[in-house]
Amino acid sequence: MIDVVAAVIKKDNKYLIAQRNRDKHFAFYWEFPGGKVNNNESFENALKREILEELSINIKINNKISSERFRDEKINVEVHYFLCEKLDEEIILSEHEDMKWVFKKNLLNFKLAPGDSKIIKYL
């Protein structure tokens, strides 16, 4: 099983979701951005690194929300979700197809990656 971290970035009562790359598993699904945790890396350091790589912003991690496990024929992951704030203004996507700021009540209108839809009840 692989540990993965995800940033639930909240601003003005909206949450940032990003559309997965067309060349990745679950292509074009929407997700809370993040990525794999490297060996000997804390979840917090991994999350800050991944968000800087994928969105070109720095974040403040407020607290852990939940963890969700997902397994299929291609992946076996445990995703650790953290409530975050963005510290920089401009997001520049390097991995994702698109991004949106969405109110909680509208999150389930998007085709979310497995696990991501399960944590909305904790927001």
C-alpha cells in the first residue's frame, strides 16, 4: 500500500479541486490535489512539496481531516486528507487539466476520484 497526501484547500468558503491529467489513472476525474509520500518523508512535508510542484503555491496545513483507503487493479493507496490554506496568490497548474473553486454543496456535482467524495461529509 502507498501513502498519498491530499490538500483540501479552503478559501472564502470554497474548496479547490483539480482535474486529473489525461494520461493518469482516473483521467479527467476531479480531486483534491496531492501525491505520493516519499520514503522517510512526513505527510506534511510531502503535501507541501507536492502542492508546490503541482500548483506552484505554498500552503499552510491546518489539521488532518481523515484517511481513506482505495484499491483496484492498478493502485493500492491510503489517502491522508489535510485542511489547508494557500499562502500565495497565483496558482499555476503543472500536472492537472483544470481547476475550480467550488462550494461544499456543489462538490458532488463533479466526478470525483475515489475516496475524495467520501471525505466531503467531514468538511
